[in-house]
Amino acid sequence: MTKQIIQTAQAPQAIGTYSQAVRADDTVYLSGQIALDPNTMELAEGIDPQIHRVFANLRAVATAAGGSLDQVVKLNVFLTDLAHFPRVNEIMAGYFSQPYPARAAVGVSALPRGALVEMDAVLVLSKD
């Protein structure tokens, strides 16, 4: 197995002991992203801006790994209020097309930096 650490300035730098993503052969494991702006490291305000920023951060890391959101096979969504889940669905439709990735949504009591949403993902790169 070949292992590669993925890092990009287009997504927030890790705020702990983890990598933005790790590629193991053709599979890329993207660490959880909250709605931090990569330039300012400030959290977006409000649920819609946070959801969009999280998808933008995931897209930046996927791109740095040589892939795209189209190659995401599994997406995990963590929300501090599950009432926001319909907004995740609506906004997600602008970033993904069918067939959609497998997904889990989990309600949590808190997220880093007071974020309202966090997502992580697994993508599989094509072998061509």
C-alpha cells in the first residue's frame, strides 16, 4: 500500500493532530471540515454559509488529492441541530449529482469552534 498525505492552502489548515486527507492507494480519506475560511481561519456565520463553505473545503481537498466531489463514495454529516438537515439536502444537490454518495447524518451536541456542521468524506480515484 502506498500512503500519501494531502495538503492544500485552498482549505483550512489542520487545527489539531491530523492531516487534511490521506490517500491510501486509490482511496482518499478526507478529514472532517468545518466552515473555516482558509484565508482568515474565521468561521462562516449562519447555517447556509457554513454548509457551502464545508462543501467548498471538501472540494479543495479532493482537488488537491487529484480528484473531485464526483468521486466521493461516502459522506458523513454532523449537525448540532438536525432541523438543518433539509438545508444540507438542498445545498448538497448543487455540489453532487446522481448517483449520490452513500451518506450518514448524525446529530451531535457540539462541534469544534462552535460550528453548526462538519462533514468528512471518502473518495475513490479512478485508475486511468
